[in-house]
Amino acid sequence: MKLFKSLRKNPPLILGLSFAVLILLGALLLTLPIASADGHSVGFIDALFTASSASCVTGLTVRNTQETWSAFGKIVILLCIQIGGLGTMSLVTILSLLLRKRIGLRDRMVIKEQLNTDTLKGMVRMIKIVVLFTLAVEGLGALLLSIRLIPLYGFKTGLIYSIFHSISAFCNAGFDLFGDSLRPYAGDLILNLVIMFLIIFGGLGFQVYVDLWRRKTYRRLSAHSKMVIEATIFLLLAGTLIFAFFEWTNPLTLGHMPLGEKILASGFQSTISRTAGFYSVPMESMKDSTSLFMILLMFIGGSPGSTAGGLKTTTCMVLVLTVLSSIRGKEDVVWHERTIESQTVKMAFVMFFICLCVVFTVTSCLVILEPGKSVLRLLFETVSAFGTVGVSQNVTGSIQPLSKLILSLTMFLGRVGPTTLALGLGKNMHTKRKIHYAGSKIFIG
């Protein structure tokens, strides 16, 4: 009883446990023979990995989604993606509203942690907006995708594929039913652009949409929204140019494509690198230089309050701005004529340190457990899992069960872990110390 009361007082922990319950439930359902296309259970380890990847909207797979899972299994995966993308507490809130139950203060606090907002005001209304906006964008995405997929696969299959890939793209999951992601459609302008825009919209964060709705003009947007939008545009353009530069003559990726397809494929890979596990060129055939750059993009990830994972664009921007301010000898960190709070700067460095530690630890474990595999490829898989990106260089499917469990835990940490830890540390930072010790000079550098 005391444990339950203590959990109710800890919203970040409740948020983490809610995702753990979703993963476990999804794994149990995917273990059932009815979830498999051949009528035989895939085993708990592979089911757990798939459920973790879907619930944490990652996209890493140990089995081909189209060939392995039955219609029931694919529905379970899609539900895990949708709930994981919206957030577990969003579902709880909507169900409570449908049952006409009151949303209590503690529930509002958990929702606040999930959406990364700084106020409890209008929380339930914001959840309604988030859910309606998500369904509207996914519906529009499915409609646009159906323009191409229905002629290719027929009405029923084309419509199912359109809905599945629209949800998977907006939630930044990267699961596909094509069998080889978008490689067969690398030159299809409609499919690529629709999925790219869905991924970008899903990775911006719901706070930005609410801000755009309320403020109407870019000039009146909050500093947070401006930082998210400008960082996203910069990373998309930089990623496109650098991917094209490294892979332009590589015959295994872009080299054999005409000019238009090269540009389209470069933009697509830049878009998915930070958030979603789709691909239109073979990841395992990229140059090492490209892989290193993609690891950086995956580590940065999407934006706070979105369906994406990773360190987050705003955290990265705060780190860069802090370093630049220090080099210039400025006391304050300023963005668009607004001073970034010292507490935010501290939390950015805490997040960065935690993320680095997790990536280093997991990669080290995989290097020990998978001695025959390239360290760079194992690092690629680790960052892809932790950043909930989901692109793979054909390593995940051949690793041993213990490595799969470690990557499953990594996906979970990437979705809720760093944020939960940071929030807990942030609360401790706000407590006032009763004792202040004498200062001491430490020489660094």
C-alpha cells in the first residue's frame, strides 16, 4: 500500500511504468500463435523486442514485419505504435473522458511530464487537441498515400497499407509492410514526400502546433517553438547535403540513380535519420563516413513533446549556444533576445551526459556479446535503438537473445528513461540547501 502511494506521488515513474506495461502486454499478445503468419509462436524474446520497438516508436525489427506477423499481429503492432506515439497517458485520459470520469491532479501531473509542459492549466483540453490533431494528420496522410498505394495493391490492401504507413510515419516508428521499406519506391515522389512530411510533423512536438495555432504568426512564437523549427530546418538541409556529398558516387546507394532520385533519396535519408526507421537506400552499403554522420543525427533525434526520441533538438541547441556564449565570454545564454535559464542549461548538460553514458555502456556490452561484428555497426544499432530511430545495418536480426534484451531495454530508456531521470534530477535541483559550503577553485582543461 505504501509502495502504491509513493508511486502515485512520482509522475515520472508512473509514466515509465505505463510504457513498461504497454510493452509487456504487447509482447504477450505477439507471443500467441495467432499473431504469427505460420501459426507458430515466435518466442517471447522476439515478441518482446518487437513490442518494445513498436511501443517506443523505434522501428528496429528482428523479423520481417510483412512476412512474420498475421493480421492480428500487425494490428497489435499498429496499436502499440499509436499508443506509444500519442503517449500512454493520452490514452488513459481519453478513456476516462469517454467513461465520464474526473481527471485528478495526479493524473494531470503525469500528463504534464509526458507532454513536457510547464503548467497544469488546460491539460485535458491540450490532450484533446493532441489526439484530434494526430488523427487528422494521420487521416490526411493515409488519404494521400492511398492515391499511390490503392492503384498498386488494390482497394482493400492499398487502404490498409495507407493507414498503417501513415500511422507508422507520423508516430516516427518506421515499421513497414512493403518488406524492404521504401527501397522499391526510392523514386516515387508522392510516397517519399508524404512520408517525409508525416515524419517531420510527428517530430516537431505538439507544443509547437499549439503555439502556432494560438500565435498565428512566426514572429510571435515562443522561443521554444522558434528553436525547434529552426533547428529542424537546419538539420534537414545539412543532412541532405552531407548525405548526398558522401554517397553521390557510391554505386550501392545513390550512384546508380538519376539526378532527381539522388536528391529525393538524400532528403529522405536526412529526414528519417533523426526520427523514423524507414529507408530508401540500403543502410548496410553506406560509407563509414556517412554512417558516422547518421549516428550524430540519430543521437540528436527529434523535439520535446513529440513522437521522436534522442537527445532532442532543443537540448542540442542549448548545448551549442552555451559553448558559443562561453567562448565569446558572455555571461548569459541568449536565443532570439531571450535569456535561457541557468536551470535549463544545467539540465541540457545532465541529459547529454546521461545519453552518452547509456550509449557507451550499451555499445560496450554489444561489443563483448557480439565479437564478430563491426564496432561501428554495433554503435549504429545502439544509437538507432536509443534514439528510437529504427534504421539498421542488418545487424539486429542476427544478434543473440541477450543482445536483443539489451537493445529492448535501450529502446525503453530512449523513449522514457532520460526524460524521467532528468525530471527527477530537475526536481532535486529546485530544493533549497540549508547549508552552503565555502567555494573552491578547480582548474580544468
